[in-house]
Amino acid sequence: MSSPTLPRCPDCGAELSEDAVCSHCVSSVPETTDFRERAAAVACYLTPLPAIALLFVKPFSRIPFVRFHAFQSIIIGIVVLAIILIGVVLANLGLTLLWLMFGLLFFVGLLFLWLLLSIKAAQGVRFELPVLGPEAAKRAAR
């Protein structure tokens, strides 16, 4: 009996690890090539509302790729809401200038994060954020 062969990287041809990342050229291999799944995953990052809705829509509620991106978007939305509430409290305590400076940097960073996650979802890649991604993966596996 022959041992099962590992999938190969489409860029360099090296064998992929279990997490579908090429150790040779460090590129991620798309988890899905289905356009509907990728479009649903991108829609998850518009706001947490489409992400919540997609968790209940029948064809997408069972797809792990879409579920992961939906949960990651929801968790990001909760963290962003908490940071905004902290900023509002700080602004009301007389630290308005601090909140304006931090808020501007925060929203520019949030824009780049949104672009990164949307592009990765459109490419069919399951991109996990360092702290929030494992929690989203755990919830998506349920």
C-alpha cells in the first residue's frame, strides 16, 4: 500500500504542510475556489450584520470556510465596539485630544485590516488573526 501523498504548492511544487502553507515559498493555498463561498466570506467583513445573517442561511451555515470568516468578523466587531466605547468614555473624561489622535490611527489601522481580510477571503484563503483567529476557528468548528 502506498502512503497518501501530500498536496503540492501550485507556485513552487513543494509539499504542503497540514495547514496548507508552503514552507518553501511561504504562500498560502486557497482553501476554496467556489465563487459563492468566497463572495459570502467577503460579505462577512462588510459589517458583523451580514456575518450573523450568513450563519443562519442554509447553504452557507454548513460551510466551514464561510463560518470561520463570519465568526472572525463578529469577534472583530465586538472588539471594535468595545474600543469605541472606551474612547467615548475617555473623551467625556476630558481626554478628547488623546481620543482624536488615537481614534484616527485606530480607524486607519481598521481600514487596512478590513482590506487585508476582504482580499484574503476573496482569494479563498483562511487568514487567521493572531489572537482572534483561533477563537473564530474554534467556534466555526462547532
